[in-house]
Amino acid sequence: MRIENHPILRFSRARRFVFFFENQPVEAFEGETIAAALIANGIDTFRLSLRHKRPRGLFCAIGKCSSCLVEVDGKPNVRACLTLAREGMRVRLQKNRGVVGVEDGAH
């Protein structure tokens, strides 16, 4: 689902790598956000709504909403639209509010 050909824009892809979403490999390119890589791989649900557990995904794509929150390497509330994908990272659906532990600075 990546744009390969565009009448005006030219795309040059950087190094390809793999990270994991819900323990499944996802292909990404250096410089891509988590959201861009997930969408390109056909994944459009990033979290579940709090009350009704409905799927949420990319909405504003500029970090102003909370629709794309995911858990990255055990850290909750990460905005997939702003966070660059990294090789080997573990991304999971955010299924609740995400509780930050004491080691993350919460009291």
C-alpha cells in the first residue's frame, strides 16, 4: 500500500528493515513513522477505544489526536504518527489508557 509512482513526487527509499506489530513482522524503511509502515503493510487498527473497544487508527497524522496511540517496547501512549520505526522494535495495540510505571517517572 505504499505509493510507488506519483506524477509529481519522487520517492527514494532508504534501508529496509523489520519491526514487529503484535508479534508479526512488519517491513519498514528508515525515516518512516510507525504509522506509515503499518498502513503500508495493510494494518489500520492501532488501538481500541476505551469504552466500547472499537478499532482506532491514523486520523490526524500530525500528533494532535490520540487515535494512533500504541505501545512500543513496553512503553504505552506512543504516537505512531510521530515516532520513527526502528529495526526490531516491538509494537502492540494499545488496549487501555496505558499505565506508566515508576521506572518511567510516575509517582
